[in-house]
Amino acid sequence: MSKLTRRQLLVFFGASAGTAVLAPVLGERLLGNGFTHAQTTVPLSFTPVRLPHPLPIYQNQVSYLPIGIGKGNLLQPASDVRLTTYTVLDDVIVPPEYERYVIVRWGDRVFPNKNDYFGFNCDYTSFVPIQGNLNDGYLWVNHEYVSYPISTFAPGTPEDVTDTSQFPEAFPTVIGFKASEKNRALLGEFLYNVGGSIVRIAKDNNGRYQVVSDPNNRRIHGLSGLAINSQRSDQYKNVTSWGNSSHQKGDNNYLIGTGPAAKEVFNLSVDGLGNKIIGTAYNCSGGTTPWNTILSAEENFQGSSTFFVGVTEAVNSDGTQVGYIEETTGAEFGLVGEKYGWMVEIDPYNPNFRPRKHTALGRFRHENIAFRAEIGKKLIGYMGDDRRGGHTWKFVSKGTVVQPVDGNNRKDNSVLFEEGTLYVAKYNPPSDPNQAEGTGEWIPLVLSTATNPISPSVLASVELAALGTASRDGLIKLPSRMSTGQEVDGGSVDVTIANEDTVLPLYKGKKLSDFYTSQGAVLVDAFPAANVVGGTPTARPEDIEVNPRNPREIFIAYTDGAAGSDGYPDSRIFIVSKYSEAITAAQPSGALFKIIEDSEDSTGTTFRWERFVKGGEAASEPGDGFANVDNLAFDPQGNIWGVTDMSTSAHNGFNVGAAAEPLYIEHTVVGSESPSVIDSNQNVETSNLIGVFGNNWLFFIPTSGSDAGEIVPFAYGPPRCEMTGPTFVGNDTLIIAVQHPSEDCPYTPQATLSRDIEMLNLDGTLFKQKRTVPRGSNWPSNIEGKRQGPPRPSVIGIRRKDGKSTFI
């Protein structure tokens, strides 16, 4: 990458050269939760982990090359940082100055009912202290989805791993439940494994957080409240459990909705349960309010015949689902689609607080939420819709933030989520195509808003100009209505370059009220509604954070610019494919953006935008040495931290499954795929280029010191995992989740994979690296004395070995 100068860095963060780069988080300073930020930053104080690919930081810093569990060599800085061989380890690798330890694992029995257990695929984490004590508090953890090797019946399981006599499942070993068919018992257990967990953690004598017994430790899962099915009059009246264990019996811990959809749509739902909702599921990232409630984001709720742990996404003009999808969990348990895909508020302190889904925040594939909360001003929430062509959102409350009152603070300000305006971002393209910056506007998603969708040919104009064709033909999805010539009056219709001339005129010059019967219905169908009013389809916004120093500035992690079955990111703003055969051409592997609000209080409808760093190999133009940035976090010193979300199916250049076939990686690929120059019978996918980066990893960008602006690798995770939900607790501990180690790969018998990978050197030339990696993962069993044991998604703590009070 081209290292940012200090002046560029300060300009990006909205600071002046004479001030500290970042100051305390505004909401936390005003409302208080015991978390303090240092006023100054410190120099780089650890040895960066050596990753497989070249990075500029290795030219001027000693780096740590792991060679075994707890072992490694120090490599001196050099102008040539190529590694011609690299062995990936099955562990969470951290710098030698740090230790990592497991706090809680999938399957751990840490709840008052010993049949309850900690859920699968940990994601977002949040720590809220008890009485301001940072050494003792409640940990909230999202559980996003289920995947092999939990069971061979898990959605998306590769066909070549289904022989359990050869490749064991993890579920029987960890939980003690053996499934011989996909039935209600198994589907119920899948839904139990998603949602969230609340556990109390406290520091032990060694300064490590561990789970402690507490009556408030509890699960909120995909079937919480299933007992209310008994109130129905349809065929689901007797569907109140999924087994005989106490944790499988339906309870009355149902959720409720707030806002327009709760009033105008849920009363029409075919379940007849009104504003009562069974469970929360598909929980990806989230946010923690300044008054210490948690908002958990329901993301990939859309069910299908393949990904059957889900509900119906498509809705009618009144906001109710178009029908159950056969063989999905929605159809099995009577879960109506309009009640999923929301932001869900939980109070970790109070088990009597009934979790609620705030429909004023919109229904889409929520990734997270970030807040601007100042006393006497409107509450602002920023959100992303994590899908290809998904949107960037802002919520502005009707009421204003009040000073918290002891014992009542959650009630006073949480009500702000119940009424307000949801806006979608429209990015205006840069006036100079060579500059990654421009202006934008927030479009309100209300019934009176005029419709004016962006045409596919405009969305795809940059790729069309470069290649003469566009991925997915510039796809955009609009609400399907008979009034526009569609065959059905519900769901969505695909509009592409091929049919835009005949379809688009029928959608322009109208209002949202021509497509939806109520404001609640608009919010239920937020994604296609945003498309029809001209919101910008973007590159999978996975995380959004408010700049702690300047709350008018919003950082957005756009994970992947490639087009997909949901839509096409605007190519005038995002790099959606590889436009040139040049080996150093830009790669569509995401970027970190910034929105700068024009209004002082962030309630206005105009903004500016900039691209900060760009995904791609460091020698690509542009490229900053990472791919698919996901969750973001600020540490107490104000540095930016990021984790990557590279697709499991391309880690280290190997596909999933027992065969783990090598993927074609060639830097001359253009578009989505290109004929191979090595084998004329093969096409090479641009997305396979992420294989050069190895496992998913954790990096940080210092905001001061000699390394300010560099991408500095801090850790990488076990094979086929994501590292998610980074949370700094106080000044000395990073809590992070390790999600889906060994995903879609056998964990035993373990196999070693090896291949040559084509990579870019920092000088823009190609070289080959011999990469060796375990096929699957046994982590954390392997570091706990069970070398061939099952992988278990877990939450870990990372701290300095020397016990210093400052993490960095």
C-alpha cells in the first residue's frame, strides 16, 4: 500500500495537526459506562504477525513468523519481503508479547438450567460492567447461523463429507445429540443454536476473564417463546416443543415489536399472534447503546430450499409474507417472515425486560448499528444491509436523548427507537472519476417519497466501459406489483440492462404509497423500497462506526464489491470487478469509506463521502494489503481495528469439502471470471484472488507514531474461521469471537494441504509461494489436549503477557 502521511491521516479523521487524533467517545463521555479513552496514542509496541502475503510494514518492522503452537521466529526488516514457503497453523496466532485464552465455547453448560448450552457460531460481542466495574460484567454474544461440521444436515454441507463413519460430526461429541434425519428435533436444535447468550464474566487472579455463575446467565434463541403457538388456531397450535429435554420445551419468553410494522403489519400476520414474536435468530453484529442495552442484528433470515434455516423474505404490499417456504424452519414452526430481519434490543442486566424488535429501524439483512447519542439531541443510528447491492442507512429519532436516571435509564432512551425516520444513502458519483470522493443525500423511506430507481446500465457504466459487459447484467431488484406489469403482487422483480427500457418507466414518477399500503409495510420491505426511491446499491456494508473524535464522521466497512443475486453495487462508487488484465489492476475486495455529515447534529439530509483504504493486494492499484474488511473497532488509544471476512470457500486457495480442491488463481483475470491462460478449459474467478491472504485475520491502523496509516497485522485465526465482534474492555483486554473454525471441512481425520499460489510482490511482479495448511480445524480442542477433537466456535480474550494496563 501507499502509506498515508500523517497529514492525510489527520485530514481523514477530521483533526488538526496540533491536536490528538482522537478523543473520548462522545456518547460514552456524556452518558457514561465506565469505559475511558486515553487522550494520546503510543508508538507501536508489539511485533506484527507475519502473514503469507507481502506488506510494507515488514520492510521497516521486525515481524513474528509462527512455526508451531506457541512457537515462532523473528524476521528482520528487509526490502524484499516475499516468503516462498508458508505454513498456516491451527490456532489463534497473536504477537509474542500477547496471550490468547478461551473464555467460553460452543456447548459450554454455563446457565442455571444445565440442559441449556452456549450457542454456535459466535459473532458480535459486547461487555457491560456491573456497577461500573470493568473487571466484572455481562458478556452478550450473538450466534449467527449453523454450518458443518455441527451436523451433516446443516445448510450448505458439501456432499463429500456426509459419510459420518469417515468424517464425524461435532454435535454428538459436544452436545450428545445424534441426528439420523432432518426432522423437527434437529431443526429445532438448529434454531436453538442461533440467537444470543448472556453470561457473566469476571477477571480471575491472573487477569483473565472467565464465566462465573449468575442467575441472569441465559439464552435468547430462535425459538424463545415457542409456547405461544398454543394460542393459535391454525395447524401450528400444537407445535410448542422440538424434543423432550427441558431446553427443548417451548417457553413464554417471546419477544415483541415496536413501531409502525408492529402496529400496521403484525396485526395482519397469518400466525394470529399479533405483536408477539417467537425468537430472534440469524444474529450477526450489533451495537451497544450508551445506556448499556444491546441491539442485536438479525441478518441472513431469508430461507430457501438450500439454506433452510430461515423464513420467507418476500412480502405482499401490506407487508405480510407471500407464504411459507416448504422445508424451511419457518414452515416447520410457523414463523412468519415479516417478524424477522430486525434490530432487537436486549437488556443484559434485567431478565424481565422483554426483548423487542424495533421496526422503525427497518427490516433488511442487518449487520450492525452505530449510535450518535447526545443529551438534548435526536438519537442517530447508522446501519448496513449486508448483501451484494445492499444499502447504507440512517435512523433519526423523533424524540431527544435525556439524561439517564438510575434504575430507569433503559426505559427513558430506548423508547427513541420506536418512532423516527429511516433514510437510505444515495451516493453521488465523483466529479473526477480518478478521485474516490463525492457528495450524497439521505432519502427518507416514507410513503410520500417519490420513486426514481437507478437504471442498471448506469449502475454498471464503469464495468461496461471497461469490458463491454457487466456482471449479473447490472441487476437491481424492485417491488413486484401487477400495476407495473408483473405477474404477482408481492416479492421482487429483477431489472437488468436487458429489460430496463420496458420495466423502469413503470416505476418512475410515482410514490412509495403506490407500492405499499402502510408505512409499516414500507419498513418491512426496506431493501426493494430503497431501490425504487433511488438509494445507492453498495458493496456489502458490514460494519459502521461513528468516529469517536468527530461524531459527524461515519466509518463504513464495505466488504465486497462484486455483484450477486441480490444486486449490483454502483460501479461509479465501488470497484465491482477487475477491469483490466494488468496483474496490478484494482481488485473488488472491499474498502473502508467515510461519510461526513454536512449538518452539525447529523440530522440533515446531505453528506460528503471518501474512500480511506481499499482492499486488494498491496501492489495492486489501489490496494492496501487486505481483503473483505468486516467488523471495525476503536481501541482506547483511538487506533482503528478491523477483521476480515474472506469467504470460507476460498481460504488459502482451496475449496471446502473433503477434497479441498485447489482453486485457479491468476492475476490476469478480468470481470467476474475469465478464461485461464494456464488451462483453456478453465475459467478463473476474480474472487479466488483472496486466497493469497490465507486465513481471516485481525489488523489495526495506528493513528499516530512512525507507523501511522499502515496496515499492521495483529493476529490470524484457525483454518476456515472468521474472527468477529472485537470489543475492548477497559485499557487492557480485547475480547473477540472465533466463528466457524473448520467450516464445511472435516476436522478428523486431519489432512495437510499443499499448493503453489501466485502472489503479487510489493514491486508489482508475480512470485509463487508454496502454501501448507490443515484441511480443517480442531481448535480449540487441539490446544486443550485433544488434537483430533471437534472445533468449537468460541469467545476469547487477548491480553499482554507482561500484565501492562495498556493493550497497545
